[in-house]
Amino acid sequence: RPLATAAAGWRGASLSDVTEQLVRQRAEHNNGEIFSLEEISLHQQDLEKLEHLDKWCRDIKILYLQNNLIPRIENVGKLKKLEYLNLALNNIERIENLEGCEDLQKLDLTANFIGELSSIVSLKKNIHLKELFLVGNPCTDFEGYRPFVVATLHRLQALDGREIRRSERTQALQNYPVVKKQVQEQEQAYLLKRSREKEEAERRSQEKWEKKKKERKEWTPGFSGQWYASIDSPLFMCMFRHVQL
């Protein structure tokens, strides 16, 4: 998937924020009342940042935020009653800031950019977490991905829709030291590659923006209000040579 956040910055695109008006619109089933809201869907809103919900909707239990542009999990730690969080199809790169979600049972992070698999350690404090979805993330291509998750999160019951059996967990725990080393090596390689990809995407976006800016400067307004090509522009020089011929 494209690096939407970096590209949008150079395009000057207008990305949405979580506003009180948006939340109230999505709370129609609760008569527009947001403080007692227990479920809300904010999917496909081009949201770039997750904020305010921990202040406005403290009783929320189910939160749908899939298919946005959210790059980081933040500002949800005070949602003590949150049971299901869907952040599929966003730009998230690591798992963090969910320790305060004491009742979290299901977490869907399908199709993000999570390559820092070791960040799942932060989910150890979510003792009620039963289901985790990471399918479609770069980390799922790591050798030892599933055994590492199974051995790290002892209370997890299902990973990517597949039940974790007792025999699978026992074997994962036995092989954990070897698997952990494998995962760490692959993780470091991926993070280095990812960093280079982001730098390249930013460079290309900036070049594209600079090119458009330069093209706009080649046209200047005349006294009549009409637009004329600058005499220093390549377009004017080309036209001048054509007239001479």
C-alpha cells in the first residue's frame, strides 16, 4: 500500500480530525448523546489522528476505526470499558498505548504496516485479550511469527482467526529463545528497509511538489488580468524561436 501520510503532507491535502460534530453524527442511534455511547463507527473518514474519544466517550465498548490514515495508536488508554477495537487498514507501525484498556478482548490490526513484532509485548498487560488479528502486516511474513506471538501472549486464545491449542503453546514456549532471536533479526532488517522506503517516498513527493510549484511560476498575470508566460520560461523561449523561424 502507498505511504499515504507522507504523500499527503507534500500535497497539502486536507485530512480529517475526530470532531465532536462527527462523533454526534455517528451517534444517531444514541440520539446524538456521546457521553453514554457504547459503540461507534468512524471508519472511512480519512482520520489521521486518534484523539478526543477518551474524553468524550469514556463508556465506549466497541470502536470501529478501520480504513483511515491513522499512523499511531494513541489517546485510548482511558477507555477502561473498551472491549473491541478495530484499527484495520490504517498506517500503524507498532502496537502501543493500549495498557489502560483493561477490558480489551478483541484487537483487529489487519493490513497495517506493523513490522515491529516485538511491540506485542505491550499487550501482556491486557489480561482479558482473547483475539488478535495481525494478518496482512509485514511481521506475519517473519519466520517464527506465530510461535513468537503465541509464546509471548499466554492468555491469547486465537490469532488471525485460528484457535491456539494447548499443544501449540507448549511447543512455542519450548522454542521461544531460538524463535525470539530469529524474529529480532528479521525485525531489524525490515525496520531498516522501511525507513529507506519512507525517505524515498518523501523525496519523490517533495520533488513532485517542487515541480508543480515551478510550473506555476512560469505563468505571470499581465496588467489586463490575463495570464502570460514569463519571458524566462522554457515555454516562452520555445514560442520565441518558433516565431523567428
